[in-house]
Amino acid sequence: MDNDTTAPKPSSGPTNTTIRIEEPAFLKDTHDPDRDREHATGVATGVNFRSRGSSISSSHRPELIGGVYNPRSIISRGKRPADSRSSHDNGTSSQSHLDIEEGDDWRGGYEKKKQVFKGRTLLWLAYQSVGVIYGDIGTSPLYVFSSTFTAPPTHRDLLQVLSVVIWSMTILVTFKYIFVILHADNDGEGGTFSCYSLLTRFANITERDPREEVTVRMERHLTNDLKPPTRSLRAKLEGSRFTHILLKLIGVLAVSMVMSDGVLTPAQSVLGAVQGLSVVKPDISKSTVTGTTCGILVLLFMIQPLGTSKIATTFAPIVIVWLGLNFSFGIYNLVTFDWTVLKAFNPYFAFQFFIEHKTRAWRMLGGVLLSFTGVEALFADLGAFSLHAIQLSWMCYTYPCLLLAYIGQAAYISHHPDAYTNPFFNAAPSGTLYPSLVVAILAAIVASQAMITATFQLISQIMKLSYCPQVKVVHTSQTFHGQIYVPFVNWLLMLGSILVTAVYGDTVKLGNAYGVCVMFVTFFDTCMVTLVALIVWKFSPFVVIVPWLVFASVDGLYLSAALTKVPDGAWFTLTLSGILTSLFLLWRFGKENQWRAEAEDRFKPSHLIVKDKDEGGRLRLQPVWGGDPLSSLRGFGIFFDKTGVMTPAVFTHYVTKFVAIPEVAVFFHLHPVEAPTVLPEERYAVSHFTAVPGCYRLVIKHGFMDQVISPDLAALIYEQIRRFVVRQATERMSAYEKLRTGEDTDCEGEQEAPKGETSHQRESSGASGPDGVLLPVELRDEEAAAELARLDRAYASKILYVVGKEQMRIKSGAPIARRFMLSVFLWIRDNTRAKIANLQLAMDRLVEVGFVKEI
């Protein structure tokens, strides 16, 4: 079931976001000073008088109705309940700017922003990045030379291959990724799909949910601001359906390929680490290796809920020590054996490699490319760390260590050609074999963390553009907003890695499947970032064309060599990528058809309901809906709103089916924002629909570290609506007083109250009851008094939670292929957990309205 009109599922923090529903304590017969004051004034209006900004005067009231809180603030305020109350009370006065008429303009202030770190925080993030990002590319010295050569190399061949390794890392990793591609982030997020998302903000190349268009920050450059070639390119991209599909396919395929490597890499790295024990125990059995590998994989994935920060902090020392060993071994071997291999920094030897060996050189590139596998994760993990942290950790530590590792191994192999079969351990200085074995095994185990973290990042990205069903995303750090954990994906990766380990059970077979997806992704990155440079950065095509040709040529050379592995095992990752891509595109296809079917429900409440002037303002449906008069139902109706704009579909179908409307109707929307927490004064946004008396919208904003806690959801909503009415009355009264006393209505703010006089007393001055008791502002405003009377009467009568159950039906006569794809989409959609289950509403108050849409 997919309750499509309910509020979106909140983003989860370290603890689950829940709303706890209990029987309301709000109407219990308790001592209420405001009620006593009502009797004292002798005024019987049906309105419970309460001070401004707080309709509940009991000190324990916030704990009864709840709200949105940061868990840390709850702990720190546990002994001070009054503080919790004041966080809402004090915020009401500064909240009035959110109360926009008709209720659609409430989204400002919490758009996703790129985080920039400096100083110690940047250094700490760079330290963490070493533990996550470079595990994969950092363990490449274990097998690059053994995978490249098939026989003991000559000194000249060794020098040429070393030159290719050095310049491949320099061109593809340092120049392309570190200096260029990492800058193509989408508000701090990285990866091929983030480039696609960035392009969709600067060019009209994708279809969006019409009801959610206002959430997207479009930054399309004016046509005249672009150079003529770029202007023409953008026009062709926007006008061609083929390019729309092609760019969409590239973005999704890149995500699928990284995920495929996310299944393969843990199996490959951990299995290789366990097989490394054969150095000290040659007779270790295959079943022991496989069983041990599976056990370590289970442990590796079970620690993922700890969060990226804790895992990175734990893994970083291992990778740092491992890279340090490679650095020191490289210097030792370079000094001890053959320092002349430093000539490999001359690119002449790399060119000679291809000139002399031709086709054989091209085939050997399949082994050389292992020196930079994991580079695709470097870009995808950008959201978990930052541009400067990755640049710092690569340029200042990882890159020099890897260069010295390959140079040192080449220096050793030049004197011991047979050592190419196991270059790292054979080149280890005397007495360091066992310590280096332990470190190598640990480094190989943690090497897969780069792909695991990258997979979490990419799944989060594709969900935002509706290429994947919504799954739970947990933000694991309040400081680093991009560090996330996706439980469902984590367990899928674990099962996939264990299955691959059990089926293959050998690193040689798994190694044959390695590299193809890496080169596809790097080639896609080159093309997508080139478009970003032209359309987003507005670079001249003449500036972009040369770097693109260089990078694309190198990518294409390696990709063509990697494709030779397809018959030997690379077919597995390509097949898995194809399956994932098909599922993502199928889901997107279904969502686009769903949006078109729901487009007819996009209108304001005034287009649904109208006041009949001939019948004293009685409400009736618009003629297009039949024009029937609406009955008024005594009660407080809470309609769960999916988007927070326009009219919720559940309200439309409720009113048209029952030809009735609750006395008070509230459109309730729970809106997650891209921030750890929301300031108390900005959490609640209330608005009133003038076309429909008693109709409001309440939007509750919450950050990914906030918890929504409400023992009685209706009481919380009632309280916020009541505050809104009182606040509006106060503003009207303030404006009236200024006009009456001749004050300038354009001046902002209120004058400072005389010493000893409160804001409430100042508002109530000049209005008193029979006994001289000051009357609150809501009694002096007839409109507010009537609205509060309606609100209290409805709340005391009956509370209804109205949710929608939208069913989709395929149109008759649809082609077989379309019917099949939509049937799969609907099956996945119907088996998605109902969103309303997260709210745990009282079933005796729940009304479910069903409706059918044809797609």
C-alpha cells in the first residue's frame, strides 16, 4: 500500500523518527488558570483564553503534546521542562513571516548547502578520508605488476610499464579527478549521477513531479549570458528527446556499475586478504578460506550502522600504516637496488611501451588499470567528506606513498625479475615479512569500505530524483551532513558479497570481472563533467575540447583493453549493472506516468470549493465538481498532505465523495530539510485558506537529527493552529492601534515596553472586563474570537485522521511492453511499506479514503 497523500517519510537520524500517539490529556478536567480567568471575567464565548504564544499554561504541557526536538537538547533539558516550553513560546513572535496566505510559500531558509570546512576540522576530515576512500586504490601495489606481466620482465619492459603506471595515476587520478572532476559537485555531492542532477538544474533536460517543482533550485543561465556555441549546445540538449534519454541512461548506468563493484569489491578484497595467509600456511583449504571470508564480510557489514565517521576513524590508522609501509619499503628498495628506475617519470618510456609492444601493450593495460581502480569511489564519496579534504589527503600522503610503492617494487624486480609474481611481499625488507603480512591483510579487509560508502551516497542521490523507491536513510553525523548509512542497501550488499564469495571462491576468477565498470564510470565522468564545464561553468568550448580529448582518449584506451575481460568474468558485473539500471529506469518510468495521472489534482482549494453568496455564504462544490452544497461535519479533520502545496488529493476525494467538510480542516505536512536541526521558531509554519472557512495548512519542518515526538498529534496541531489565530489577531490589533494613534505603519518592530510592563499587558491595555481584569487580544478581535470558538468546538467534538490510499490501474488497450513495465512498477509500489505505518495513529480515529488513478 502506498498512501500517496500522506506526509513524506522523515529522514532518520541516529534514532528512529517517530510520532507516538496516545489518548489526549488535553481535554482532561485539570486546573486551568485561563479557564478560571474566563469565569472571572464573566464572558461566555466558548473560547479558552490563553496568553499569547501559549495556549497551554500547565508547566508539563509540552511533554503532553510533544513537538520536534533535537535529541541532545532533550537530554540537556531533561531536568528543565520549562525550557522546552519556552523554546516554542519564544519562537512564535518571530514566526509570523511564515504565515503566508494560501500556504504555499513556506519552503525558504533550509535549502541544501555545500559545507566548507577549514582548519582542524578539515584536517580531521582529511584523516578520515584516508580510512575510507583510499583502501581500494591503496591496496593496488599487492597485484599490479603480477597482473600486468606474464613472465619475468626485462629491465626496459619494467621501466616502460612503471612509466605507464606513474603517468596513468597522474593523468587520471591527480589531473582529472583531483584537480577537475571533484569541482563538479552538486551542492557538495559527488558521482556521475550528481553531475546529471547538476545539469538538470541548469538545463531543462528532465521531467519533474509538478507538485515538487518548487523544491528544486533551478539556476539556468540566461541565454544571452552563454557563448554562441554553448547556447547552441544547450538548445540541442533541451530539444532532443534522444539526449534526454542518453544522459539519464549514463547517470543511472554509472550508479549501477558502482553498485556492482560494491558487491564485487568486498568479496575480492577480503578473499584476497584471507588467501594471503597461504604465505605462512600453504596447505590452508579452500573451504576454510571461503568460510573465513564470509565471516569477515558479515562483520564488516554489521559495523556499518556505526556511521562513516566512526568507521573512518577506526580504519584510517590501518590504511595510514599500510601506505607508510609502502612508502618506506619503496625508499629502501630504491636506495638498495636500482635508483635508475626514476627515469620512468619521463613519459618517453610510456610512449615507447606502446610503440614497441603494440597489441601486446594494449592487452597489458588490463593489469595496469588496477593501479587506479577505486578512483570512481573517490568522486562518489565526495559527499561524505569534502573537496579540500580529499585533495589534501591525496596530494600530501596517498599519492606520494603509492608512487614510491611502485617505484620501489620496480627497483627490486629489476634485480630479481622472478619477484613480479608477488611484488609486495617479495620486496619487503628482511625481518618485516610477518608485520607487513598482518598490515596487508587488515588493509585488504578495509579496502572495500570505499565502495560501500559510495553505494550509500549514490542510492541517496537517485532517490531524490525518483529513480528508486524510498528507503530509510540514516544521517550518522551532525557535523558532516553528507555522511549517511542506508540499512536496506547495506544488507543487500552483504548478501551479494557472500553469494559471490561462495560461488567464485577464488580471487583469480573475481579479478577477471574487475576493471570494466571502473573504466566505464571514469569515461562517463569525463563526458558529464565536460557538459558541466560548458553549461554550468560557462567555459569556452575551445578551452574544454583539448582536456576532454586527452582524458577521453586515455579512458577509451583503458576501456577497450578492459573489455577483453568480458568473456572471462567481466560479464558478471555488466549483467548485474544492466539489471539494476533496468529496475531504476523502470521505477522512474512508472513515477513519470504516475505524475501525469495526478496532474489533474493540482489546484488550490478555491478551485474546489466556493461560497454561495445567495445562501448566506454556504459552501458548495465548484460547478465542475457538480455544484452540490456541502454539509458541515462537527469535528477536527487532519488531512495528511504529501507535498505541502496546493490541495491534497485526499481532501479533494473526501469532499467530493461525502459532499461534506469538517468544521475545521487542517492539511498536515511533515517536511524534512537538509540540515541537522531546525530552529524552534522556524519549525512550525501555519497558513489559513481564505476561500474555505476553518481550513488551514500546518507544515512541520524537521532536520535529519530531529525527532518528532507527539503523544497526541491532534493536540499538537490544535495548539499550533490556535497560536496562529491569536498571533494574527495580535498583528491586526497592533496595526489598528498604530493607525488610531497616528503612528507610522511602515516602521518595523514594536517600541520598547515601559519598565515593568509585559508585551501581553501592552497588547491588552485599554480593554478590560467588568471587574477591571485585562482582556486578552483574542477577545477584542471578533474575527479571532469566532475562529477560536470554531476551533475549540471542533476539537472538543471529534478528531479524525484522514489519509489517502491511492490505487493505480493500467489503462485498457495499453501495449504489452508498457503494460508489463507498469505492472512491475505497481507491484513494487504496492509492496512498499505504507508510510502511515510510521505515524502509529490511533485506529479508532483513522479514516482512509481510497481513489483510483489510471496510468
